[in-house]
Amino acid sequence: IWIRTEMPTILAWLESLPPEILHSKPQLCLTYAWGLTFANHYEHVEHYLNIAQTLLDDIVKTETPDLYVLDMLGQAKALDIHLLAHNGDYQSAIDHSLATIDSLLDNQRFLRAVLHQRLGTYYLAIDQLPDALAALTIAAQGFEDMNNICETLISLNRLGNTQLKLQQHQNAEKSFQHLLKIAASWDGAMLSVIAEASLRLSQIYLEQKQMDTAEIFAQQAIQHSTDGGHTELKIESLLQLAIIQHTIGNSDSALQHLELALQLPNSQSHSQLFAESPILSLLQTAVIQHIQRNTALKILSNIDSIPNNTNPPSPTNSLTPREHDVLQLVAAGLSNRAISETLVVTIGTTKKHLNNIFTKLNVTNRTQAVARAKELNLL
């Protein structure tokens, strides 16, 4: 159930079962319900959760639950909590998570790690970073102790991003390096997580002026995002390498990597990634030198199309609850992919929310959005 890279296969198998079989087994109903959340098909999740809970209630009425039944009861509770968070009630999700964790038996290690991982995500959503850090640390160690590499990588990635937000750069470096060390011994997928970890390490080493190391990890991020088909991460990684080359004075190489980013499909839909000052300068040079000129012009136009200070909207009143959720996760340092996973929406939906936030706050990038939101007491 929790091996996310296998979920599409599991969903297809479950959907091929006769309904009377699917509806008669609580574990099948729970697995299918969780699979629907990963696929962002929430309209039937509660239905299958209710079937599972009814079946489990019948079991508990007639026999003393063994560990297998207790685990299913825990899965049902975790899914119920997840639905609270999906509906934006993060505080209730946190309270129920803590209560459920306290009720677990010592040998329910897997469920304990799952609940801590999700608890960390809920804390991130309401900007309680120290609590998120503690929960994600427990989750990462718990999954690693059980050799669940997939969830270990996810937990370490969130842990590292939280440490970056808390300015714990040395600890973040250790988390991302540990993630890559574990991933190197695994034949599974999760290339987006590996690519993001490489990118974050490149950013850390660039800040430390370790240019050679920063370049190595940027190259790795490009390779992993290419292999995994993750366009947004590849664009961000190419731009990171362009910034590195620009910083060391290699303008030609910087422009070459910018050109590669501009050549990627739908690069214009990721205009916010180009809004940082070193890249803006390179974009203007690209226009002058006719390097992917039309695409560069359109991206510059997209960035410039964000309203100026003339009659700006009132962000306090105009931000929707979901946009505020996204803004909080941006402030917590989560990537678009991590935000999408946290809120259980598509990356396209996350980008749409971000563009709306940028417009309403009258800013052009994430850093400015967080700063402006703090000025307006939105965070």
C-alpha cells in the first residue's frame, strides 16, 4: 500500500476485481482508498473508507483484534486524518495524529513512522517548523530502520527542506547527502526526490562558494530530472547551473544552460523559475543575442505582466483559503512537487495557485511573496 512507485499497478489490479470481492475485504478497501488519494481522485475515498470501517467494526465485535486487524484500524484512522488535512483542517489532523500515535502498540512501527511523516507535513502547512522537524526526524529514522527506502527518501527530503527553512544548512546538507547515499544502493525510482536533493545540495554549496561541488550536484540534478521526465526540476537545475557559471564569470556557459532550459517543452509555463535576478539578466542578454529569443521574450512578458503597484488588490481579503495554504507551504520551503503532494493536488493546480498569489501580492517570485506576506501579517 505504501510503496508509491507501485501504486498505479496496485490500483489497476484492484479495479479489475469483482466489486463483491473488493467490498468484502477491509484491507483491499483501505488499499484502494489510499491509492485514490495518491491519484488525486478523492470523490470515492470516503466511500471505501466507510466500507472498510464497517467491516472492521464487525470483526472487532466478534473477536479480539490481532495485530493485523489493529494495523488495519490504524490505517483507517490515518486515512481519516488525511481527509481532515485535505479539507484544510490541519490543526485537527495534528491533534488526531498525536492521539493515534500515543495509542499505537510498540510493534506497530510502520504505522508510527507513517503518522509521524504526515504529522510533519501538517506542521509544515501551518508553519510550525520545529515541530515539523521533530516529527520528520522520527519518520526518517523509523522508515530507515525498517529498510523502507521509498518512504525514507521522501522523509529525508522533507526533513532537509525543513532544515533549510530553519537556516540549519549543515544539518540539511547531512540529510540530503544521506538521502543520496541510500538512493545509490537502491534500484527503485523516486528520481524526482533524488533530483531535488541534488539540486538543494548544489544550492547549499553555491552559498558556501564551493563552486566545483555545486556544479557537480547541479549536473546530477539535471541527469536525474531528465531520466525521471520531471521538466520543472530539470529547468530549475539547468538554471542553477547557469547561475553557477554566471557567478564564476563564465557567461557563455551560463547562456548555453539558459538556452537548454528555454528549449524544454512548456518552459513558458514555469516563468516564475526565471524571475531571480541573475537569470533575469541572462534572459535579457539572450533576447539581445537572439538565443531562443521568442521564448525568452514571452517569459519576460509573463514576469512583467504581474501588476505593478497601481491599485493593487487587497491580499488579506482576496487570498482564498487554498492559496493561503500554498503560501504557508512556500514559506516552509517546499517545492511545487512537495506542495502538490502535501495538498494532494496536481502540480498544474499548485502553479495556478502560485501565479494567483504572485498577482495578488504584487510580486514576481517566491522570496518576494513570503516577504510581502510577512509585511501584511499573512504569515
